[in-house]
Amino acid sequence: MANKSQAVFTPIGLNKGNNGKIDKSVKLPPVTKKKHSELGLSDQDVVNMYQQMYLQRRFEERAMQMYQKGKFGGFLHLYIGQEAVSTGTVFALNDDDDIITAYRDHGWGLVRGISANEGMAELFGKATGCSKGKGGSMHFAKTKNHFWGGYGIVGGHIPIGAGLSFANKYQENGRISTCFFGDGAVDQGALHETMNMAQLWKLPCIFVVENNGYSMGTAARRHTVGEIHERAKGYGMKGAMFNGMDALTVYENMKKIADEVRETSEPCFVEIRTYRYRGHSMSDPQQYRSKEELLEYQKTDPVERMKTYLLNEKLQTEEEILATQEKVEEEVMASIEFAENSPFPEPEALYEDMFSGEPFFHDDQR
Ligand SMILES: Cc1ncc(C[n+]2csc(CCOP(=O)(O)OP(=O)(O)O)c2C)c(N)n1
Ligand SMILES: [Mg+2]
């Protein structure tokens, strides 16, 4: 029998009591050195990217306040810190490429065309929301814009992401699908079953792990073995890993990968390293990480970085940036008023949107 003193236990991993050393939960690789023009982005594209990221940030900061004021309940998982991933990706994809994600979905919805009004009303559970007030924070969706929404079961939507690319391949429409999920989903059986099938059937799908360092209160290095992006090898699948705190880096890599997946009709498995600044959800006291760690990552803030880029490259002046910020602020404040003044769904709405056609069983069962 092994000597008790040799037994190795998982460290508690609080990043506390380690002589002030900051043990980062995810190591960020370097960002791109290329300028936007070298990446094929216009000056206006970069201005738009900043505006989008700032909208995602302010929308969620206000949503958090509204939640704290008790304006709405349920779950609220904030994407703050991860905005470069959604923004860089959406600018890299075609507008009709499919996107599906997990429950941390507000940023994705906004950048894929859900208005601040539709988003805020959804949080408030109002009929004018993007999911008619029946989805809430975790279920933003706008299928018209090929945004298939947020899903609450960890890893549960991964087969659906592959299903979307199966449909695209079957219809030979030239579209690809992208399926985003957290580091907490990489060890779910659904991921492995899906990756096996996707590689076997050569589905044009990009599987993307947004590794934000934590799955609820458990650091990635404590819940998963090895390097996440290396899982691709087990399926003979192409893989990549890059920095997700810089929208230009995300754009550069996602554009290259999307072009290749479209061209070859073969899947790819990608790990994007990022960081969430807020707790897992609103009820998280964040005992599992130190303030110092959070501050370290905030130094690489994606929204601030883009603002600095605009200024350094002389794409906009301080005044112009301020004007953008004010415009966004008005949009977000107006969305709160819109949400408050909108009606709740009628009780009958419970029976709507359950089936793609008319429900057939009501009459049959009488
Ligand atoms: C199948 C399943 N198990 C457990 C949960 C509870 N749960 C909700 S979120 C979460 C953590 C997921 O973390 P990650 O995938 O890293 O996403 P993140 O919250 O970091 O965006 C867990 C375990 C769930 N929703 N579904
Ligand atoms: Mg995570």
C-alpha cells in the first residue's frame, strides 16, 4: 500500500498564500504585430470594432446594475473581459456563417445584430426581447442573422453546432458553422462524440474553446489535463491556440481558419485564451482567485487596448472616441427604458414557438 505521506492531493488552488506569486490561470500567448491594414481591415472597420466592444461592455455593466436593483432575476453570466473574441470572430466570418454558443451569450448576440433594446428586454423577460422574453440571459438568439443562441447545458450545444455544419455541407451553400463553449465543456462526452463524427464526415465546423481560466470556481489547470488545444490531435483534426484579449489577433487567426475550413470542408479545433473579469454569475463571491490575478489580466483589457490602438494609429481623436462612448451610453440607457416600458409575454405565449410547425398531438390525444 502506498505510503500516506506520498499521496498527492489536488492543490486547493486559491492563488493565495503562495508568497505573493501570481499563478495565472491561463497563459496568454503574444498578440499579432500586424496593423489592421495588413490584415485587410479598413480604418472604419476598426472604429466599428471598438464601438461594438464598447457596446458589449456598457450593456453588461448596466445589466448588472439593473439586476442588483432587482429589475429582473434568474441567472446573469457576464462576458466582460472576453469581448475581443466575439468581435474579432464576427468581423472574420461571413454574415451568413452560423454561430452557436453557451450561456455567456450577450456579447455574441449584440455583435451579431441583436439590438440593445431587444437584448435588454430579453433580460427583463419582456415580449419585445430577442427571444420574446421566454429565454432570458442564457438564451439570446437571432436565427435570422445566423446566431443560433445561447445554451445552458455545458457542452449540450456542441452536437447542434456540428449539426449546423452538416446542414450547410448537405445543402452545399458554402457556409461554415462556429461552435463556442467554455473550458469547462472540453471534458464532456458530447464534445468527443461530436469531434469524432465531425472529423469522420469532414464537417465545415470550427469548434472553439473560450478558455477564460475558470469553470465556475475551478481553475482550468485544476479541472482539465494537459493543453486543451492539443485535444485536436486525438481526432487528426487541425488545431490552433491564440490570444483572445486582442480583437485584431482574434480577427487574424479566425479569418485564416474560416477561409481554410470553407475551402477544405474540414473541421478545426481552436483554443482562444481569454479571461472573465466578473464572477461566474451574479451569486459568485470569487473566493477562488486573488485580486492581484484579476488586476494582472485587466492590464490587457481588450476594450482599452482597442481604444489605445485607435489613438496610436491616429484613426480617431480623443473627442471622437468620447462621442462614440456617449452614443453607446445613450443607446444602452434607452434600452433600459424600452425594457421597462415593454409588456410581459401573454400566458398563451407559453405554447408558442415549441414546434417548427403546428403541434400535432393536441387533437390526437383527445
Ligand atoms: C451538464 C452540466 N453540468 C453542470 C452545469 C453547471 N454549470 C453551469 S456553468 C458551469 C461551468 C462551465 O464553465 P465553462 O465551460 O468554462 O464556461 P464559462 O462559465 O467559463 O464561460 C457549470 C459546471 C451545467 N450547466 N450543465
Ligand atoms: Mg471557463
